[in-house]
Amino acid sequence: MNEQISLFDIDTIFSLTNTEGTKAIDKAITLEEITEKSEKQKNKKVAYDVGDKIGGARKDLAQQRISFLSKPTFELLQEIEIADSHLAEELLTKKLFFDWFNLESAKENDLEPSAAKGLQLTIRRLPTNSKGLDRIKYFKSMQFISEEFKLVKTYNHFQICIQRLAFMVNTKLFINRSKRRIDAFENEISWTDDQKKIADYQSELQIYTGHYNLGTLCENYYLDSLGSFYELLNSVKKRKDLYEKIIFITDWDKIIPAKATNDSKPDKGAPKKSAWTRELPAVPQRIGQNELQVINKPNDFKDLFGFQSVEFGNYVDDDKAMEHLTNASIAYQDLANILNIPIQAISLKNELAMAFGSRGRGNALGHYERSYHVINLTKERGVLGVLAHEWFHAYDRFVYTALVNENSTEMITEKHPYGVIPDNIHASINKLVNVMTKGNSKAYQDVSAFTGSYTFRRAFKDTYESCESNLFECMESFLICIDHNIQRTLTGYIHPDSYEKRKNQLITRRKKKVREYAEALSQYHHEVTGEKITMIPYPSEQTDYYNRSITCDKGKRGKYWSSTVEMAARAFEAFIIDELNARGWTNDYLVCGITEIYPEAEERMEINKAMREFLKETKKLLI
């Protein structure tokens, strides 16, 4: 018989886990355990940390973070790198070095508009953070560039600055050239008595000696590691295009958007509106198996599942801690039942850690941190709905580390190299990714922002008339033509080294053409019928699930909602909720509130099937 309880009823929770009810809190701790607690947790009977130190929690890193952000130094970075490399990576961002720059402050400091715009466009090219880069090199190069850019006041300053940096990225070439010229001039000086020639040679010698010294100095700033910024410096054409784009900018109003009025200006303290918000039940419920393991304290929770650590924020009280522990324990036991794995396997071979209210920020209900392999559920908002989602992220990374690289933070759904992982697992991952993204559906191009005007050729009007004003069929006809042209280009001769680049160019151009054709179609349809349609339908070789995810990302494919990592985690949620329903179970702490950005209808059935196969092939890694 299934039992229904209301989550967050603390008396009900305690009675479920301990027959003596709320006395569980008093029994949750011994004198010996108290001596192991931090100063701020010593009087708590439930909300205290157990297990290995996770690292990365706000309460542990606050002072180091404050010191570095207030005055970033190379020496302090090295100390942080030794103490916590994950914190070093988190702190090293472009914002740290260029927080001083924005167009408004540039105007106040009397920069020329063209120079300010040049700085803005160039700073955009710099890597956002140090992920994947040598942090010491990143620090040195970003600090150097920041100091150079602070000297720019005019367009000429900006151009000279960029030219100097461009010189620096070709240090080896200029060092060798300068050394040859130095040797040549020294030789000429030694062979002549002509004082005028000697003076000329010495002047040239001084110039090339300066070039040589600058070149050797430049090698210490690692500009060649800065991606798109390096490409700009290394390309005469890219620099010329940049100069032409900014040289005639003389009006600040053209580059600084008009400020919003007080009525329309958003509250600075208001949270950013998310593309989607989880719908949470007013009265969360749990219906499921009756045979549950009892927990009374964090140690019980850690030992039951084999977690590496359990961590609480300093402001989580005992009642809230017991609520979290109990609900998470019940949810994980239900999950283990559904996945048909041992309870201890939930901790992913004792590698996973759990945190409650110690690492969250913003409006998220919870999150998984790859670097520390820990799931955090926020103190108040993280009390339901997201545990399945975050656990799958942890499982996603676990599978990758088990098969490919144990020291990596990659996830198997975003990177699954052929030949490195077993064929059966590779096939199951590929199938899961494919059924989530590839299919036949109807997508929509938003043209609401279009304010221009198109002139229509006879062929365009003929297509519209032959399709009898059916916008979907018009777009379908257009896409057949453009895809035929793309295929013809790709099947022609393209040098193998350039094939992928050319293919990506054609895909980008296709997106632009689809938008332009949809805009023209919207305009023409309005002119003919008087009907204004801003969402133009077109056939897509992608699933409806994928298209809706891309829409949440405002058309930026793979950004967040439409990344395979996030799509797979949401697909897992849908799979789990369907498995719960099949058993007649409900667990709102484990998963709830899945709506329009989740798989639906026939697509959901196919994705569930692929998810089941993926889990079947990878669960063996837990044993």
C-alpha cells in the first residue's frame, strides 16, 4: 500500500523517520560529534557538516574572495591556486580586469566616441574567463591589456595601442628581424669612418634595438592564448575592418542607448526574468513505497547513501536541515527504486556530495557544481522539484569520468568521443542525443522586431500565390531551394582543411536567409490580407522539444536551455515522472512542475525509450 504525506510538515516528517517524533533532533548528535563542528555550527543538533571538506562553499571562501576581488595580485592568485584551484578559475574573469570600462564612464572621462567604441568591440573579443586556459598566463595577459587600454583617450591612441599589440603577437618574427638588422648596422659602423653615416646607422640601430627589447619583453604576456582577440591582432584585414567601423563615430548618442524613463526602468534590485519558471505545487505531496530507511542526523544520511560529504549553510537552522535531510532521503530512495540500483549507488561510488543552503545564489532552486561534484539545494527555494534534474547532471559527469578521464569536468552528453568509450554505450548516447534533437516538426521565426521594408520580385509573389497564402508552405518551398544550393556547394570541391569552416558558414548564412525570407513573407502577407503575423511557421528537421529549447535561448542554439546537457537532464526528469506515474507514485521533492520546455507527446515516448536504454548500458558502471 502506498502512503501519502505532505512534504514540509515537520511533525509528519519526524514521525515518519522516527517513532519518537520531534525528539529525533535531540538525539541527532553526541558530545563527541559537537567537538568536530565549526564555531558557527557548534550549537546545532542537525544542521552541521559531516564527511570530507568539499571546498568552494561561500562560507569557506568569503575572505579569500574579498581580498582578491578588492586587490587582485599575481601573488594572491598563486596562493589561491594552491589552496583551491576551482576558486582561482571562478575569480579569474574578464570582468575582474575590465570592470572600470563602460561607455557611460568613457563619456564622463572625455574619451572620443570612436575610441570608446573601439575599446568596447575589442574587449568583447577577450575570453570571458580562464576556463581551459593557463590561469597564470591569463592573469598576466589580461592585466597587461587592461593597463594599456586605460591609456586610450582618442581614436589615434586606440589605433596606436592596437598596432603595438599586433606587433607583440609577432614577437619571434620581429625579434629575428631586429637581431639581423642590429648585426648589420653594427657591422656597417665598424667598417666606415663617415661620421654622417655612423650617425644615421646609430639612429637606425637604436630603433631596432628598441624593437628587439620590446619583442623579448612581449613573450611574457602570452597574447597568443587569447582566441578571437589574438585573431584580430594577427590579421591586417580584421584590424582594418575595425578601424573603418569606428573612425567616423563622433556622436555619443549613436553608441549609448537612450536611458529608460522612470516608469519603464526596471528595479535594479529585481531579479532577472527567466525564460521559464518551474511551477511548484501549493501543497507538495509524496506517495510511494512504505519501506524507508530511517535517518535522524546528517551522519545517517551520509552513511545511508555513501555520500562523500553533507554540508549546510551557516543560516540553515535545525528544523530546515531536518526537513531537507528527510525529504532528500525519501526522494533518493524512490529514485533508487525506479532506477533499480542499490541505495548506495546514488552517491556514484561515494564521489557525490550534498549541500543544503551553503552554495546557492540568485533564483535557482538548486544546482550541480562539476568542479566539486556536489549538488546544492537552496535553503528556502530548493526544497522541492529539482533533485532528479541535478542528480542526472552528476550522473552525466560520473559516466564521462568513468569512461574517458577521471580528472575531467566534462559530461558524457556533451562529449562522447568515438573509439574511447564502449560501442554499446556510445550508441546509446548518440541515440539519446539524436532523438532529443532530430526530427520533423514545425518551428517559428519571430519577426516582431522587424521594422524595415522589402521589395518583392515576381517569383516571390508567384510562390505566395501558388501556396494560396499558406505561410508554412511558402517557407517550405524556400527551404527546399536553399538546402539544395547548400548541398550542391558542399558536394563540390572544398579543401578538406576548409570543409568544416565552409559548412558552418553556410549554416550561419541559412539562418540569416530564413529570418529575411520570414520577414519578407510577413510584410507581403500583411500588405495583401491586412493580417499581421509575427511568428512565421516553417518546417524543421529538429524535434519540437529542441525548437522550444532554442526559443528559450532566444534563438542561440546550444546556449543553455538547448544544450544537450540541459536537455538530457530535463528529459531525465520527464522519464522519472512518467515512471512515478506508472507506479501510482508522486514525489514533489524529487521532481515536479515540468511543463512546456520538456519533451511531450510522441517525442517524449521516443526520448523515454532512448533514456531507458542509456541508463541500462551505463548503470553497470555503478556496480
